[in-house]
Amino acid sequence: MTMDDLVIPETTACRAAREVASAYCSPALLNHSVRAYLWAAGYASAHGIAFDAELLYVAAMFHDIGLVKEFDSHTVPFENAGGHIAWVFAAGAGWPVERRVRASEVIVRHMWDEVDVATDPESHLLAFSTSLDISGRRPDALPASLRNEVLDRYPRLGLGEEFLACFRDQAERKPDSAAAECVRAGIADRIAANPLDAHGA
């Protein structure tokens, strides 16, 4: 499997979402967002999971935007803030209300431990892909050739340290959040041991 085998949507909404993410995310966080989509699409292809490519791509572009200073909320968890941003973006893109809600749901649910693939494939895929990219969970679920190609094209750029700093900040200010629970559960150790960071070392 190569990137050429993946469904990479080129709709107006997807291009606009990538433009917004590029404007506000750091290079490391932007590459993480792109990889999140590519890991998800690769996993779906390998396991025969049908999904809405445009919806998943937009959610991937915005799933961490609640961590950046311009959109960081002091009252709700970062994934909820990102969900609200996606809802507003989707309204501007002309999506019907139900689809705006789905974009928000996918972003919120990517922080769940598990999401049923049968009832919500997009959230299931984003939860898988983000846990792989941040914590190194289940790297062997994707072919090594695809992992290497994606990492060559979208390098990690010190994502681990940057992301951990964001999560520690979220945990300090929002102790009841999922990010805080991740910090308490030892995400720092999982980030430090992420096998994806060995690529190119």
C-alpha cells in the first residue's frame, strides 16, 4: 500500500480546511493533522472500512485546533473547542446542520478510548490514527512501507515535545478534561517511546 492507494479528497471544503489549519497550526501540528488523516485512510483501506473521506479530512484538520492559542478555550476541553470550530467552519462551507454536527462529533470522540466502527467509522478511524501518531499505539496495523512514505513526506518535526507541553498546559487549567486524564495516565512515557520517532534517526 502507498499513498497513491488512499482516498485523499480534494473538495472545496477540504482545501479550505487545510488552508485554515496551515494558517494557525505550527508546522509540527499541521503535519500531525495530515498524518492523522493518512493513517486513518490507510487503516480503513487495509481493513475494508467504508468512510466519508471529506468529513474525516475536515475533522482531521481541526481535531487539535483547540490547542492553538487563538482558539484555546479556558472553559471547555480542547476537543470540544475544536468541535465548535469545525461546526462554524462547516456552516460557512454550506454543509447542512446534520453534517456540521457530525464534524463536531468526530473531533470530540477522537479523545474517546474506543469508538464503535459500525456506528461511527469516522470517529473510530480518527481515534485510531491520532493514538498511533501521538502515543505510538498499534503501528503494525499499517504496512511499514506506508508508514515510511508518510513520515518521509510529512516529518514529525519534534511533535512529541510540543504536543506534551500542550497537554500539560490543558491538564493544569482543565483538570477534569480528557487531556488531564491522559497526563495522569502516563502519556509522557508513551510519547517518549513512540516508535514513529525512530524514523530517519
